[in-house]
Amino acid sequence: MIVTVCIGSSCHLKGSREIIEKLQYLLQEKGLDKEVELKGSFCMGECVNGVCVKVNDTLFSLCPEKVEQFFEEEILNRLT
């Protein structure tokens, strides 16, 4: 699985760095850092809402406060 987080200027201002740090921590904590590739990307063209995060080919809009919920629903559920 590939998870890509936008690190462009708009998403950076909305908390992309914090999102990446939280996702890195959760992946390591669950022992999934070998199964999930976490990448950064510049603008994905969907800057209006929150930080753009893509799981494989599905695009999401995320805020730092929702990372744990997103991780459980969109990453863990896809791996099981």
C-alpha cells in the first residue's frame, strides 16, 4: 500500500508535517512500516479542504486532528 501526503505550501500550512509524523508513528507502533510506503508529494490539486492524502489511488482530505481515525478506517481496514 502506498500512502502519499501532500507537502505543498497550502497543505504544509494546514498541517501536513504533523500528519506525516503521526502516520509514521502509527505505522511503526503497529509494525506496518514495511507494508505501507509513506511518501510526500507536491500539490495534488485539491487544496481547498484540508491536507491531501492519497491511499493508493483514492484521494482524501485530512486534518491533523483526524489522523488516528483515518489510520484505522482507511489504512488498517484495507490491510485486513
